[in-house]
Amino acid sequence: MAATADPEFPCSMQVYPSLSYISWPPYRTINVPFPSERLASTALRTLQVDKELSPLVRRHLSVITPPSDDDNNSEGRLLKTEYEAATNRMLRVAVNSFMESLKLVLEVMEHLDVDVLEQQKLQKPPS
């Protein structure tokens, strides 16, 4: 599976289940697209500070370049988050907590980051 954003929903996330339906331990990958490497790296550094509370849950965060046929879109990056947990319930709780933290990071970026504001102005049609 390619880790590219859906062109109709460029801000959508992809959640990939493990390759096997009988995967043990439960494992998931979440890819979150960002418009620039700087924003993806900022999110990475912010989210890495909070370690998993349970030793039975493992999380690995990284910033990757999305595979793309479009050379003009080489600026965007994906925040790749891989989760592994002892049980499905622990995986669900860990991912829910991650989503809450990610939501906060994105809201702060939206309200305070200069690049995000400039990009929104460029995307708005002239009135």
C-alpha cells in the first residue's frame, strides 16, 4: 500500500492494519500528511515528548517522504506513527490518546503557525 494522501481529501490520514488478519501483537500504522517538512518535524518533536504510559504498548514516530508521481509536491511530508500493543484494547486506548494529542498540535499549528496562515490565504479564492 502506498502512503499517499487522497487527492480529494489531502488532509486525510491513512490507517493501515497489519498485513495479516491474525496479527499478534496488534499492530497499526497511521500516516498524517503535512504541507511541509518543517511542520511534520515540529509535530514529530512535540509528540515524541509524551512516552507511552504502558510498557505493553510501543510507538515509533518518524517523518517520511510520501511516494508521489508529482514532482511538484515534493515539499509535503508524512508523520508516520507505528503502534504495537499487547491487546486490541490497549492499542485502541493508545491510539485514542495519540489522536487527542495530535488534534491539539494541529490546532496550535493552525492558530499560531505563520506558514499555515499564509498557505490558507493562498488557497482562498479572491472575492
